[in-house]
Amino acid sequence: MAEKYFEGVGRRKTSTARVRIYKGKDTSIVNEKPLDGYFPTKADVSIVLEPLKTVGLEGEYYFTAKVSGGGMTGQREAVQLGLARALYSMDSELKPKLRSKGLVTRDPRMVERKKYNLRKARKKAQFSKR
């Protein structure tokens, strides 16, 4: 029999993460690697685990995440949002606690596209008077 899980999808910049939470004390896995092996610093790991700490379920649940696209920051925050969404899909009573810490809102900021005749999105060539 398959294990029961709750799923949440998180997105940030160009990253997308599908997170499934399970009851138990196993190690959390991101892209088939342990959580602390995938994210290089302790700060990254603590940011990802923030939703579990906020609701006080840190030792009782673990998760698996498949994340693609973007860089480290986008992936880290996509997993965090996916984890928060999975938690409140499991128990809707947790949503106000997560919202008070700002863990439920999707961050809409994206990289602005480059425009033609410009060097970057807004950077222009240096003006020459003569």
C-alpha cells in the first residue's frame, strides 16, 4: 500500500517545486538528495523548514520535493511555499499561522525582460554629446 501524503506546488522566479509531506521521522529529500546535501548552507535549510517550525511539526513530518528551474534562491523559496501549501492542505487550521509569518503568499517578482536597443532590461548605451 502506498504511503498517504499531502501535496503542494510552490513557484518562485522560474523555479517550480512539487512537495509531498508524509507523517514520520524520515529524512527530507529534494531531487533524490537529502535536504542538507541539496541546499549548501544551514541558512538555506532553515529557510526551507520555516513552515514546519512555524506550526510546530518539525520532528513529526518529513517531505520529498522535486524542484526544477531557476537558481538556488528560487528553488529554496519554491520548496518553502510548496511545503506551506502542503501543510495547509493537510489541515486548514494551520493557514492563519503560516500567513502571519508570510509563508502562504506567492512572491510574484520575476526578472524583467531585456528590450531591444538596450544592454539589459533598462540599461542604455552611454550618451555621447559629441
